[in-house]
Amino acid sequence: MEHASQKEPSALSLTSLPLDVVYEIFSELTPLDLLHICWTSRELRRVMMSKQSVTVWMSARKVRNDVPACRSDVSEPQWAYLLFGPPICQLCGQDAPGRPNLQLTRRVCMSCLAANTIAEYDIPKHFPEVSAEMEIAKYVPSARTALVGFPPREKGLQYWTGDVQDVVSQLTKLHADVEAGKEGAQVALDDYKASRRTVMRDCLKYGAAGELWLRRDTRDRVALIRI
Ligand SMILES: [Zn+2]
């Protein structure tokens, strides 16, 4: 019969420890280990998704050694889930074969991808409120259809419709504030555009590094299976 002291430490006992001790324990783990911890219990998930845990996720990337850094608009847990999460569509829960799309920062099945993306030339049709001066393409990440997972019928750049919607809503509101002469409106508009330009720079920098990493990681995994 198992003695009480020989039992595995429960999620409850872990979360009853001081947070700095929990972080110390987790500091040697990889991003995949941390994801498994998040899936273990609601309480541990809450701890790991909090802002204070960001350094643990960052050190996990270093433990794994070669995991690329994440974009400024994506949280560390989101990035870990994108790279190491199960091959399941995050929208419908069906199988999502292939690699996640790092430019669109989503792992979705072909049907959800087709239903939730629009081509660049379709943006004016879907968003008639968009004016040329908004220069939407400069502020919303896009992906080339040649990347894995895109329906072959589409050519050129594809945008996640919800991302376009978010940016259009923000820019429409901020432009309206400027036109209405609201105090600080121009600064708010400039700040928003600057934050979006940072995201776009990150897409180029970390998206490319991430794609390379994904290709290498997939190749390594296949090689392991063949051994
Ligand atoms: Zn789906």
C-alpha cells in the first residue's frame, strides 16, 4: 500500500508553494513541459498564464536552446502553444495537419483557414469603410498562399479577417477623433501606427526565424521516427 509521503506532488501542493519557488522549479523546463503543466490543472494554468510567469516561458525557450523569440503582439504561452501545441484546429477542434501559420499566428484546419482569411484585393469589398490613406496592408500581418495550409485556389497575400477587422476598427476610430479635433488624437493615432509597425517588423524578423525553426524541427522529428 502506498504511503502518503510517497505520493506524487499534486497541483494543489505546487500552487501552495511561494511563487518564486514554483518558478525556480519550472525554470529548467522546456516550452512543451510548461504547456503540459498548463494542461494539468486549472490552478496551474492560471499561474502560468499570469504576467508574472513570462520570465519562466522565456527561460524555457533558452532551455530548449534553439526556439526563436516571439513577436511583440503574441504572448509567450501563445507562442509556445503555436510551436509545440497539438495538431488541432484552434477554432473547430478538428485535425489541423501541417505546420502552424506563424505569420497569421494561428493553427487552423484548411476549412477554417479558408473561411477566416481574405485576399488583399478583397479588403475594399469586405471593408468599404477602409480608405486608401489607412494603408491597411502596412499594419496587418499577411501570409503568402504558397505557405503550407493555404487553399491552392488563392494566390498572393492572405489576411486573417479578424485581424483586418481589429485594425480597421481602431484606425477608423482614431482617424475620426483626429478629424473631430479631439485633444491628443493625432498622438494616439501616431502611437497606434508605431505599435503596428513594430508588429510588422517582428513578423519579418521572428516569423522568418520561426518558419526556419519549424522546418528544421519537423525534419528532426521525422528523422527520429525513422530511426
Ligand atoms: Zn477548423
